[in-house]
Amino acid sequence: MEKNDLIVKSRVEQLDALELDREVLHVLKSQLLSVLKFLPLSWQNKWEPEVDTILQIIVLHLSLRGVGATFGQQLLNIEFFKSQRKSALLAVSIPIILKYIQTRASSVASRTESSKLKKIVDFLSQWGEISFTVGSLLNLLLFLHSGHYPNLLYRVFGIQMAYVSPKSRQRQAGYTHMTRELIWHSFIELLVFVLPLINYHYLKRQVLRVLMLGTRVTKPKRGIEKRITFTINSKCAVCSQRPILPHHMDCDHIFCFFCLQANILADPQFPCPQCGQVASGLSSAKRVCLTAM
């Protein structure tokens, strides 16, 4: 089979390979930081550039130098051409080295007393980063048009990806994961729509009635006035806090206005949590009259 037939032309696979490489580095770095988290924070901040650089070099040595493909490419069954592996190693190593030099140069320049050196380092760092960003943007536009060279340095060195074998070109699209996601999202939307319609307080009262079969619930007796005792130590029967705008519902217990009204609106037969007295609608909520002794 000719070389051109093995070249990866799928833009999705090439971009996925780069993204997977970044995710692998992110996962490894997070694991490494979790191991080093007990070291002094000053040590971590001081040696973080070296740790990042060494970690990336180790990953490159285990993947590209050993197998000829990065970990992201191995997951997608693609690789670099054997004749281009040295160039690929150089293209991947250059950003790592330049990033380390930029970080350390900025750190040294910030500690030096020479303002001229600071300006030179800041100028080179800023314009180098801007130039690389603009070049990467232009390369991305060219890549989306032609399907070759997803990375700027890949284009500079003429590096292309190839399938490991002709069978790797046959992509089998599975929709199991997509179907599972659609079903899950539909179920979540159903719950969001249905749950607000359920009267939680009514269901709670019915469940308690079933569980407390031996408890007898009393109903309000009309025409009988009860003397409500309100003192400085009185607590709301619902929230157990000092009652705000104290009310009662034909029993000896006191409620906050909001606690009582909200529960009766949710359940017209709301029972008193203390004695089981059942409300008879909003009319059962009455203000506590304070009389001078």
C-alpha cells in the first residue's frame, strides 16, 4: 500500500490525538501533585517548572521514543511515519524547552535589579508568545481547509500522521454511549418537570399516618377557645426558633407566621408536629393575642 493511502486525513482523529495527549499530561500532573502536596508550598512553587518539564520528557521518552507514537495516537491506532520520528520528537520537545526557558527567564528577570534586562525579557517573551499564537491560529485555519498538519511545528518540520495498519482506517461508529446519554438527559428533564408537581408535605403526612398507626390525631374543636401561653422561652413548633409574628391553630403550640402559613398552603390538613392537631385550612391560623398581666 502506498504511503499516501496511510496518511491520516481525518481532522477529528488528529485533533483528538492532540487533546488526549494534553489530558494524559493533566492526569499525570494531578497525580504527581497529590503525592507532593505534603511538601512545603514554597518548594512546590520554586520547582514547579522543573517538575513539569521532567514529567513531559518522561512521557515523551516512554511513548514517542519507545513506540513511535504518543499516548493519544496509540489510543486512536495512529502513529508518525518511521522516517519522521526524530523530527517528531524534536517538534514535540521544542515547546517544552521554550516554555521552561520563558518561565525561568521571567523568574530571574523579576529578581534582578536591572530594569533593562527586565524589559528585554518581557519584550522577547511577549512577542514570542504573540507570534506563536498568531502562527498557530493561521495553521489551524489551513489545517481545517486541507486536513494536514494540526500543529504549527508539524507543518514546519513536515510531519504527518499515519494509520498503524490499513484496518485502522475503518472507523466503527458506536451509538451506545450516545443513546445512553440521550436517555439519561430525557430522564433528568422528566424529573425536573414532575418533582415540583408532587406535594411533598401531603405524602409525608400520609406516610407518617401509616407508620404511626397507634397515634390518634385530634381535630380542632370549634367554639372552644384555648388559652395560649406565650413567654420569652416559647419556640416555634416547626423551626424550633423564637416565633416571628406568633400564630397558633387551635392548639397550645405557637408557630411563626411563615412556618404555619407555608405548611397549611402545602397541606390544608397539616398536623401540629407536637400534638398532632390537624389544621382545617388557612382559617385555622390565628394570631396570638398578647395581653398585659
